[in-house]
Amino acid sequence: MELEEAIRLRTSVRYFEDMDVPEEHVKALIEAAIRAPTASGLENWLFVVFRSEGARGRLYSLIAEGMEAYYRAVKLSEEKIEKLRRRMYEEGMYRAPVYIAVFIDRGTRFLPGKEFDELEFIWSVESAAMAIQNLMLKAVELGLGTVYIGVTNFRGIEEKVRELAGLDENHYLVGLVPVGYPRGEVRPRKRRKKLGDVVKFV
């Protein structure tokens, strides 16, 4: 598969088949992820793979909690929140055979001094985000679907994910990625904005 095709076909997949993902595929995703650029060469990312039934069940509850918090934050109606619950608990939205949580270690840094704390944090998050994109593009090549979950970063939820991963408070969750074989046809969405709307040449 050409890179251009993988980029074009990548889309957010929210429903997955109840089918295991081979361990070699999971390793291939992370191998692709760690080829991403990493600020100051730190490689201070950590990929936690949740595969056991118990861990996935707990993580799924935290995703649901985060989604509901998100819906409430944007002032959606109780009717829409109830529809969200049906999609999750009855239809299995975001229920996947594998979840990959991508953390950064805030204790690993290059520049000394508190004045660089924010900059070091931004660089680390950017590095992890590029790793996540690599992972997602590799998933397309392997016939897998992924979706980026950010709602697990709500206060009170991110800490529980970190605890589930067995990590200390130096670790920060950049994103959670459900991985699995797509259920149903995958249709990449068109972008609302055209190239001319998002590019400025100087």
C-alpha cells in the first residue's frame, strides 16, 4: 500500500468486530509509532497495551464516563446523552479488542529549569501525537481501524487510566487509541475546509 492511499483511507472507526488482533500486528503498530520524530531525541513516550478482558472493561467504562462529560460540557440535551449511552452499551461504540494508551514521561526532559517546563511538555505531546499518527497509518495498511479518544483526559478520568496502567504521576496520557477490525464499511469523510482555507504562503 502506498502512503498516499493509507492517508486517504484513514478515518475514525468507532465500531469493531469481536475479533482478536494478532500480537504481531500490535507490535507492528508500535514499531511504526516509534519511528516518529521525537523532540531532543528523548523518546519519552510509553505505549500501554490493554488486552485483558478486565482491563478493557474498566477502560471502556472510563471512555463512557469521558464521553458523557464531553456531551455535558457542550450542553447537549439529556435525550442526546441517552442516545450516546445506547450507542455505547447496546451497540458497542468504542468497544475494541485492543486499546493502546500513549503516555509521555514528564520526568524525562532535555532543558533544565522551570522556565522550560511548558515548552518541554508541548514538545513531548507533539512527539507522542506524531507517533499516534504513524500508528494509525500503519493500522490502515494492516486492515485495522482506529479512533483517537481524547475524552479520557478529563480531570478525574486521566488519573484513573494512569492508575489502571500502573504508572506514576510523572506520566501524562496524550491519547487513547482503540484498535480492531472495522465492523461494517469504512467510509473516509471529506474535510469541510479546502486546501486554500488552511494554507497561507508568506
